[in-house]
Amino acid sequence: MNQSIPIRTLHESLTEAEREAVEAACSHYEQRPAAAIDALMIVQQQRGWVDDERLYALAELLGMSATELEGVATFYNHIYRQPVGRHVIHLCNSISCWLQDVGALEQHLCERLSIRMGQTSQTGQITLLPNVCLGCCDKAPAMMLDGELIMDLDKDKLDSILDKLQGEGNG
Amino acid sequence: MPMSEKVQIHIDDKSYQVEAGQNLLQACLSLKLDLPYFCWHPAMGSVGACRQCAVTLYKDKDDDRGKLAMACMTPVSDGLRVGLGGKQEQGFREQNIAALMTRHPHDCPVCSEGGECHLQDMTVMTGHHARHYQGQKVTFNNQYLGPLIKHEMNRCITCYRCVRFYHDYAGGSDLCAQASKNHVYFGRQQDGVLESPFAGNLVEVCPTGVFTDKPFNAHFSRKWDLQSAPSVCGHCAVGCNTFISSRYNSLRRVNNRLNPQLNGHFLCDIGRYGFAYANSPKRLNEIKLNGKPADWSSKAVQEALAEGNWIGIGSAQASLEDNFALQQLVGEENFVPGPEPAMWPLMAMHLAIAGQKPMASLAQIEEADAVLILCENLNQSAPRIALSVRQALTNKAKDKAEELQVPRWQDAAVRQLQSDNPVPLIYFGYGEQALQRQACVFCVCDDEEAARQGFALANLLHNRAPQKAGTKVSAQTHQAADILRQAKKPLIVSGWSAGNPGLLAAAANIAEALGDKAMLCLVADKANSVGLGLLAQKDQCGNPEECLASANAGLLVLADHSAKSRRWMSKITEQARQVVHLSALQQEGNSSLQLPIAAEGECSATRVNYQGYAQPLWPAVTPPGQSLPAWQWLVNLAKTWGHTLGQVEDLRQLRARMISVFPALQACWADIDDPIALQTPRVSGRTAMLANQSVHEPKPPIETEAPYRQSMEGQVGKGNSQAYSWWPGWNSNQSQHKFSQERGDLSAALLITPSGQGFWWKWQSAWQKINGYHWHLLPYKGVFGGESLSLEAAPIAELCPAPGLFIRADDAALLGLSEGDLVCCDEDSTLFELRFTDGVPPHSLLYQIPANHGFSLRGCELVVLADEAQRHAYQLARDTQRAGQAKDQQAKLRQLLDQDRLIPVRFIEGMG
């Protein structure tokens, strides 16, 4: 089926801890494929993203086809099928944030990091991704940094966050 | 709610009586009203995904505001008040299509769907004729999906029909919706051949040009330029109804023709792409005597065909007309029903059972609430039946939905309920294909054991059913008995594929034991196996073995292209005085005279399906070169012999003789007063396409008896008599969705009338196999490569897998073999790739081999690992074969394209 990547056994592709965690997730559901999201998150937590080899291994472990699992993985924008930087920023682009001029913030972010939306900064430090509604329209504009919600954004707030992140990178 | 119940609904203040239980969209289409839609499909139900079929629902007469609703999600109910043509709903539908079209590239002129595109039709219907969207279009990468389907993702309007068909309906797991929002993508995880044998239906299921017919694209014509004819698939015993289409006298494509009792809206890929054997480089276009072109009137040919002692060998791949003419010519006592002796007892058993019990149609199969399959490899022998069995497995979920006040056509709800409401599928047999994997009871055994357990099962269900003494009743048989007892509409399926008549007898006994509630489906071997059997059943018929033993006979053979029949033929031709093959493809060896005959789509013919239904098929082209329908050669021969068959002047007279033998056939060829045109009213180039040869417009070829004209003169046709799918405003095949309930008028005739009398079959010792080998070799055909004619079609040949030997992993471990090893059986020269599966009975191996590849072993002592030299030779042979296939295909395509530019002179009446 897969020609570009050497076929390896489940043992080689996933660590024992990962396999155990996936099995534990499966036990919560009536059907194994139902644990697909949990399984993808388990691998992502270990490795930062889900590569093809891990996707095939998980599909086999969950008893579903690689295409079906790929459908799940690509549906959710917090599951990464490409390598991401050490930090991931999801900038909300829904209507409330848009009314609060998230566009200017996006431009600022892109300029400071010298990247476009969807790219990773050259140092591999920060990945910038769009997000459809983070669910805090009353505190727009908002973004999510490594799973943490940051609201009432403005340029200064953004700069201080980036300073912190980039300082850590240099230090 | 029973479907016959009527309710009154009001559409735009007009009252209509419609059938209860359906949805509003269905009702509107059945009333000949135009309501645009995308995601709904008559066979797949409603999901309300595309939002296109919006209507306004009013509470009562006084309500003047109403609310928008999707017609496909609204059940019809008495007094329902609907607005269809008002500003509100029309405006919504126009804007909805505008939104869907923001992704679409408007590339109709270079899209092969153009002219038969549902999206085009619907866009015109909504009145969305001006483009306002100024933004960027999303663009996608296309995938390589194999030799059958071309992928062009940019054209997608995200109706989800493709995955609902491929994944949900047909059970393929390698095509899914990917990503989300404006990036939704329908494809595989990576490039690769689509695995499902029903992938070809994506071409018709997709409302636009995302999935198109790849072989058709390579030699393309617009639908309006095609000359199409109603036909019947010739690759298995189901007899799916098709349209076969041509341009410039070459066959271009096959697509589905709605027959609610059989194929419904879908075909398998063998049926859709297998017709291309007619365009194969191996096609026989001229008379050949000892391998060299010859002339009919030449002395040598006439001498070879001189009157004398002739034996006729019929073929299940040939039509009823051809076999009938052959039988008339040589006499019933000299007629042999096909060149595979193993098929004769199966044929007799099938007809005997069909004479007692009716065979379930595919529509009936889809109503079953429990299914037992007795050692029949349905996935190969009749893929379309396997697809129907798959639909039966949703019935309990549909019942449950109805119990919860959810209509049966609410597809998403029904799919949710399916895992908790399974329809039991019981499988006795071997193998590991889609249906086996879904079985809740799976008894892994060979055909003989399956037949024994079948007899035991009948005995458990009814104490009068005979049992084979000494059978150890398996636990699965007891389970099966419990399931079948409780079922309201159990279905018993078996067939010829394992080659054991005992299976048919066992299936008949089980159906008899279950009484009237049971449905029976026995799958015959080839497209006209049952028709051939009916001819062979006549009283005068001699024993084939005896008549073949007569010395110094000549053989008149209707070709059968499988390797099995070739092997048997090579044995009996050794003693023959003369061998004459009537064949559409060149015969290798042992044939001194070959007469070229018309193939699928080139002449009128009739075939009898597994149920005993005779169905007519009509030609879309004239036969190439010197080819004639086989019956015509036989009539010509009868003329030189002074035989009474020689008095037949045309097809009408031949058929009159057939009717005197089978009176029921009358209904099959019922006259249509006004001829129907095979070309569309707007076919182009009518007067110009032959102008390089003659400025006179040639007379179209006329076939007596056919109610069709190979021209644009004549009516368009209605319902099932249509030559192509069309309805005013509906140029795509979705025009068939209109009034699909009313299409009962099929021109088919049931040639076998079941008596309904009960009968118990007794076990016969002939069904027992005496096989002293260590390993029993069981035949296990694949979908692609399992049928011999379609293997001559280039795209199918490309998909045919290498010979495979299936073994249990534990057995292989004992032998020290691993998966993928190249092995052979004892000293046999055939090399197999070793594959592992649990579906292998003890002491057995399953062998999968292309139907045109000879292999005769029934058992072996050793599985031998190939040495380095063998492996090298094997790889070389495969590479050469692949390269050869590709080269042949290219050459043939070039020739066809050249032919389009220069129509052969013979196409013109009187100049051939």
C-alpha cells in the first residue's frame, strides 16, 4: 500500500508507552476507531506532530484504514500533520476578532516573525496558524499559544509575548 | 407505513396525490416537477448536506410567510403545503448554487463531464447565470487513482455523494473526506489504485467532473455525439442493464441503465470497463484458415465447412440466438452445452431448482433480514449481488429508525444505528473478502464440507430434510439454524463458483426447510449459462460425452475464452476431423478455421440471467471487418448445406423459430411501433463525417426486428426503452432519478416458471471429492482477472493481480515460508506469490489465478520455494507482460483515434 515509507512493525513505529496509552483510550469506547482523536493526540504529545509512519501504525492499531484516520487527523486543526515549531500560535479569525481588527495583529505577527500564516519561523521557534473561533468573542481578539487561551490582544501584549518567547530561544 | 398509501400535498396551491413514506424531493421529481438537488440519491437516501433543494413550507392556507426547509429532509404528510416556485425559495436556491460555485473552476469546455453534467443542469435550472464572486478559488492537487478513474478535485462542490457511495454504500475504506471548511478534499491518504470493485460508479455518482471515466477520456466524445443503445452486461450471470455508447463506429463506454429489479443505479467495474475486449488488439476481424486470412467463397473454406458429421459446442458467453442456431444446425443430439464438463451437472441442478423455486432479484435480496452464503465467492462471481447483500445488512437499522419515528431514507441516522442493529450474515466457505469480513458467523470450510453442513442445517430446520449420514454438525450450523428460524425474510445464497452441485442442492433444501419466507439466490457461472442450459435441457439432447465419442466428427464451436475450456477443447480437438471456431477474439492453436463474430454492442442478442429472465440487448455499432453475428454465419452455412435453418432470412425469422420453442420469449422482443433513435437530436457531423469519401449521406444501418435506428431519426424513448438517459432540462444520467418508481416496464421474459412444489434433494456420492493429496487446492478467484472476457479489456488486465497462493500463517510458519515468497506446487510451472489469510480450511491452500491462465492441479504434496533463477525469470516475464500490455493498448488507441479521422469505406452502405 505504502511505497515511499518502509513498512515497519507496530513495535518499531510506536513506543510501548504510546501503545499502552492508545490501548487505555480504546478501552473507554465500544469501538476501537472511536479512540482515533485520543490516539493522535497521544502521539502528538510525544513527538510534536503526527508523521505518516505513525499514522499508518495508529490506523493498524485502531483497526481502521489510513485514509479514514487521515480524514480525522486533517479535520481538526489542532492535530498537526506537518512539523511545527516549538511553540504554536492559533490566531482566531472569526467575526468578533475580525471586527476588533485582528487583521492588523496578523500583519504585525507576520512581519515580526518574517513568515506568512501557516508557516514556521526560520529558527523553528514559532508556527503561526489560523483558527476558526476560539469561543471567547466577548474578549476578542484572541489567540491560543501552546493550548493556552490569551484574550483581549493588542500589539503591546503580542510584542511582550513574542519577546518572551524569542528571548527564551536565544537564552 | 406501506408504500402504496397515498397522501394529498399542495405545491404552489395545486393539489397532488403522492405516495406516503417518501420525502418531498422524491415526490416532486416523481410529479415531473423540477427541483434542483445534489446530495440526495434515490439509492442512498437523504443527508441534507448541499442545501440545494430548498422549498418553503406553509403552516396552512393563511400562512403567507412560511419557512425554508430542505425538501429531501421533509417527509410528505397529508395536507402538506409547499412553495416551490416562489421568490423566496428560488432566490435561496440561486444563491446556494452561487456559493457552491465559488470553488468551481468553470472549466466545462475541457471537462469530460460537460454536456452530461448534473451541476450544469442544476445551475441552469436555478437561473444562476452571472458570476459575481471576485475572490480567489481554492485549488487542490489531484491524485492518481488507478487506470479507471481520473481525479480533478478543483471541480468539487462538496456534496459528499462520492464518499457516501464509496465508503458507506459500497464499503470501500480508501476514499474519505479529508480536511475541513473550504479545504474539504475527497481522496485517498496517498496516490494509489482505488481498491473497491465499484469505484467506476463514482463517475456517475459525482454530480460534476471530479471523478471521470479514464478509458473514456482517452478516446472521448461528448454525450450528445454518442450513439447509445440499451444493452445487458455480458460478464456475469446477473445481467445488469447498461447503456453501451459509440462514436464513429467504435465502442467508447458503458454506463448504468436503471433496472429497479436488478442493478438499480450501480454497476461493478468489470461490467463498466470489461466491454473494451471488443477493442482489443486480439480482436478477430477476418476469416482465418490455418492462421491465414481466407475468403468465405474460397474452395478451401467451403471444403473445411462441407456437410458431414458435425458436433456443435455451445458457449455460455454467446447469446441465446447463437446457441439456438447452432443447436438447430447440428441437431439436438449433437449439441454440447459448453466446453466445461464440470459445468454440466451444475447447469442441470440450477435449472431443476429454478423450476421449483423463484430466484430472488437484487431488489428482493436488499430486503433480507438474515443472509446465509454457502461457499459462493460472490465478490467475484457476481459483484453486483455482493453489493446488494451489503445493503440488506442495513435493514435492521432502518427498522430501528422507523421505530424511533425517523424515516428509512434518513441515511445519516440509519448509519448511526447500524453497528447496534446488525443483520446477521452467515458464511460457510473460504476466503477473505469484503463479505466474509462482515460475517457474524463464519465457518471456514471447503465446498464439500459446506454442502454437508448445508444438508445438516436443513435437517435442523425441518426434520423431513434428508441428511448425509455421519456428518458432524458444527457449532456454526447450530447458530445458523437459530438465526434463520427467527428471521422473517432469510436469504440463502449459493452458486457455481466452487464447482459443487451439492451446494445448490443444500441451498435448495435449506430454503425448502424454511418454507415460504425464504428467498433463494443461486449464482450461475456466465452471462448466458442458464440460457445454454435451457437449450441443453430439451428431451432430444444426447449425452455430451457419447456424442463427442463419435468418430471423425467436425467441431463447430462458439468460443468460450476461459483457460479451463481451452484445456478441455485441446483434448477433444485431437480426434476431431475439423475444428471451426466462431469467435470475436483470435483463438490460439488447435483451430483450423476461425469465423469472426460480433461482440458486445455490435449485434442484437438475448441472454438469460441467473433467475431465468431473458433480456434483449441492442447494437450501438455495426460489427467490424468481416464479422457477423454468429447465428448469421450458421445460417449462411445452413444455406450451403441445404439445411432448413438456411430458410431463415433475418433475425425476425430466427426469433420466430425460437418463440415456437420458448413461447415466453414473445414478451422479450415486444414490438415498438415507432422506432427509437440511438443518436441524440443534436448529434454533430451527421452530413460531414463521411464527406472525405462520399458527399452523399449514407443510409444508416438497419436491422430488422430492432425497434431502434442507428440514426437521429425516431423518438427519444420513454422509461426503460430509452437509448440514453435524458429528460428535458436533465442531460446527465440523473434524469433517471425522475420517476424511478414508475419504471416497471422492462422488456424481459421469464423463461422458467417455478412450480412451487416442494422437493428434498438427497445427498449424492458424486459431490464427494476423493483427494488423497496433502494439500487440497481450492479455486479462489479475484474480481479483476476472474472473468476471461474482461481480461482482454486493457484497464481490467492492468488491475489483474499476479497468481496468488493463500495459506494460513501457522501452516506457513511450519513450512518456514513467509508472506510474499514466490512458490510453486510440486513440480508445476506456475509460480504464485504467497499470501496469508485465516480464511483457509485445514489442509488446504487457495489459489487465485487469472481466468486465461491454465492451471489444473487439484492438490499437491509440497509447496516449493522458487529458486533464484525462477524468481528472476518470473520478474522478467511480468515486466515484459506489463510493457507488452501498455504497448498494445497505446497502439490500439492510436489506431482508434486514426480511424475517427478516416472512417472506413465499409461503413457506407453498399461500398463494403
